[in-house]
Amino acid sequence: MTEQAKLKDLLEFPCQLSYKVMGYAKPELPELILAVIQRHAPGDYSPTVRPSGKGTYHAVSVTITATSIEQVDILYKELGEIDIVRMVL
């Protein structure tokens, strides 16, 4: 069974889904993340930003209302393609 099939079986759409994006501690990080999210899940979001212990990285969390597994997958992919992003959970 593929990972997408497993995730699809666990989720019932629409549902609340949180993305945690970790990247370099640059002021534009939240804006870049929100730009990608707005393209695929338009809405009014208030991301939370937490710095790492040394302040090198920021973790940005955003909760969306996901409408399909395809939307979930494209957001993971495009968020991971942002230059200053290191990981998407």
C-alpha cells in the first residue's frame, strides 16, 4: 500500500490539517509559506513562528482546511521547494 493511499484512508475530507515548515530564520519565511498556501487553500491564516534554540531556524505552523489528498500532496511538494525551507512536516 502506498503512503498516499494510507493517508487518504486515514483522512476524511474536508478536515483540519496542520503544516509545520522549518526553514532558515529569515523575515520572509512566513510570507513565502503563506503565498504557497493561499494558491491552493485560500483563507485567512495566522501562522505561529517559533525560533530554534540557537535562532538559526524558524518553525512556522499553519492549519488549513484540506479538501483533498491531492491538495495535501501539492502543498507538501511546493512548500518543500521554497529555497529557504529545510523540512515540511
